[in-house]
Amino acid sequence: MGVNRSFRFQLAVRAAAVMGLGLVGIGAVTLWALRSALDREIDASIMTVASVQAASLTDAPSGEMRFHEWELTPDEAASLRDLVRYAQVWQADGVSLLRSRYMTTDLPLDRERLARAGDGELVWTEVVWDGEPMRTLYYPLERHGPLHQRHVLQVAASLSSRNDMLARVALFLGLLTTLVAGGTFVGSSWLAGRAMRPVHEVIDQAEAIGGGSLDRRIHAYADHQEYRRLVEVLNTMLGRIQGAFDAQRRFTADASHELRSPLTAMRGELELALRRERAPEEYRRVLASTLEEVVRLSRIGEDLLVLARSDSGALEPRLESCDVAAVVARVVERLQGSAAGAGVRVVSPPAEGVWAVADPGLLGQVAWNLLENALKFTPAGGTVEIGVSAGAEGVRLEVADTGPGFRDPEEAFRRFYREDPARTHAAPAGGTGLGLAIVRAVAEAHGGTARAQNRPEGGAQVIVELPGQG
């Protein structure tokens, strides 16, 4: 809940900040545009007054100057202060010649701008007069006749009204920004809480699922279009986790059973042998039997290690260019004695130069497991065929036998899976039920495949396909 509130607060703050910054930007642009518009109006008014007054000042043929002004008393003029445009005439050297009747003091004079205006240039500037900001124009009167070549008309207007309006608009925009940002904060917090409530309900249901309840599924908002896909993905993931967990549990149980059987046999024989003194021949028999069980345990341990590495993604073949046919031929040679003892004929058509990029050690283990598995299920007098060939898609390794075939070809690759013992025959060594599982794991680690099938004429066939040398 604390995380939920923190998230809502952070989201609301961010939304309010974004909205506030947006409104501040809009407000700044608005104030700039309003100020520009007001300044244009003031400048136009000043220019109009300057043109009218300049025409009035230069109207007399004698050159005498006078302002065209309303006939107002000083009190009336003071009441219309914001509407009055003040005017004053200067000589180019800074001597005041004439000023408006409503003025008691001279306008602030900028001699540099006065000089520029004396040379015929219109000059704008802003000054402060009696503590009040003013917009002023220096207007050269030489435009209206040679009698006024060194005369400059200065017209000024107060900026107080403009500044007051801008201040009121800025205050309004500030209040509006604060109000909208606050509303955005409240609304965003409410919306975030409402939007996140289903997510937190889904999270609560997911957190309630543990190792002992992997069969449970998430049902919160599963029928809502906005969250249906999220719930489906989570339930699919839970299904995969449950499958992996069940497979791991079965694997652990099967491994425990497989390890317990030889250990129990060893313990029983050793305890029996230690109950009384026995002849050396009996001790040798017990030791030989124990050695067989140790060999079996060692093989189970090695097979489990290979599969564990495969499950963790650590089964990384040491790839090199190798002759698959030569690797298979060496395995066939090593198992010929066992095959002869079981009365099974091994047929291996000659092949050479079948190259692939693979791990020779793991490839030999694949061939050994396939051939050993075929010998186990082939009756005396039967035949096991093993072949290696190269094709456009890679290298193909096939092992076929004349045994009873598979009850379920796909199940043959399941770990600790065994066919009906009544279907098996003499085997070189006791099986662990991991041989074909290792075959598939090694094939997939090489980027290949392994599949099993029953032959139409009878017997089983396992096919391993590996990428070629490229």
C-alpha cells in the first residue's frame, strides 16, 4: 500500500508539474503577445500625437511654435493624466524651447538620442519621469520646414496602465496555473489510484501463489479487455512454471529412487557379508556385486550431471570439425563384444568423410547411448543397424533394431522412462532410463534434433540430425 501511495503521489506530482510548466509557457507567450500589442498601440498613439503636434508647431509662417492642446484646467489635466501625451520641443543642443501646458517640469532628456533626432532620425526610448515609466519619441521637426532644422519634438506617454494590465493578467494566469495544477494533481492521483487498483489486485493474487499452490491461477479482471492480456500472460507463465516444477519434482523423485536402489542393494549385501566370517570366494562375490552397483551409481551420477547442465544452459559443446563416421565407428568397435555376447549382429555400413562441427566427446556419448539402447531391446539373433550420412541440411545419424519397438516413441525421450521389462532382453549393463534423454539434450545443444519412431517392418528407429560443417 505504501508503494501504491508513493507511486500515485509521484505520478500526480509529475502530471501537475507538466501541466504547470505548460501553463507557465502559455502564460509567458500570452504576456509577451499582450505586451507587444499594447506597445504597438502606445507607439501608434505617440506617433499620431507627434505628427499632429509637429504640424501644429510648424504651421505659423513666422516660425513661432505653439502646441495644439485641449483647453483644460490643471486639475482637469491631472485627472486625465493617463490619457495625456506629454510634448516638449528642444533645440539640438539640449535647450528647452517649449513644453505642454500640463507639464510643470521638463521631460527626461537623453542627449545622445536628441542628437540623433537632430540629424533627422526617429528615436524611441523608455524613461522614468516623476517615478513613472514613460515611453518617449524624439521626432525631428526639420521634416516640416527649414525654419526648424535644429528643433526636436519629444512626445511621451505613461506606461503605468500597460504595466498594471500586464500585472493583472500575470496574476490571473498565475492563479489559473495554480488552480489547474492543483486540479491536475488531485485528478491524476485519483485516476492513478483507480487505474492501478486492478494491477495491484492482480499482483496480490500472484503473490499469494507459492510452490505448493502452483495450480492456482489469477482471476482478477480476467474478463476486462484492458487487463485480459496481462492476466493471460501471467497465467501462461504460471502454467510453464508449474510444468517445470512438476517435471523437476518428478525428476528428483525418479533420481532419488534410482540412487536408492543400488545403495540399498549394496548395503544389504555388505551387512549380510559382515554378519559372520565367510570364505574369500564369498567376499570376492560381494565385492564384485558391490562394484557393479558402484559402476551403476557412477553412471547415473554422470548422466544426471549432463542433464543438469543441459537444464541450466551450461551444456556448451566444445565445437570442432570432426568426422562423425569415425566417431561412430569407434563406438561400434567398443560394443561389438557386448553385442556378440547378446547374440545380436551389429551392421554398420562403411562411411567416411562425414564431417560436422560438433563436440566429439558428446557425439560419442550419443552414439554409445543409441547403440546400447538398441542392443538392450533386440532379441538374440536380431540385428542392429547404425548409419551415418551427410545431406543438404546436415549430418544424419540413424540407429535401427529388430526389437519390439516403442510403446510411445515420444515418451522414449522422457527421463527415467523405461519400456516394459518383459520386452527387454539381455543388456550390456543395467539401464538408467536417461540414455535417450541425454541423446536429445546433446542434439539440441548442437542445434540439432532427435526423434524416435517405429519401423513398418518392426523394430525401433532413432534419428539424430546435426548441422553440417557449413
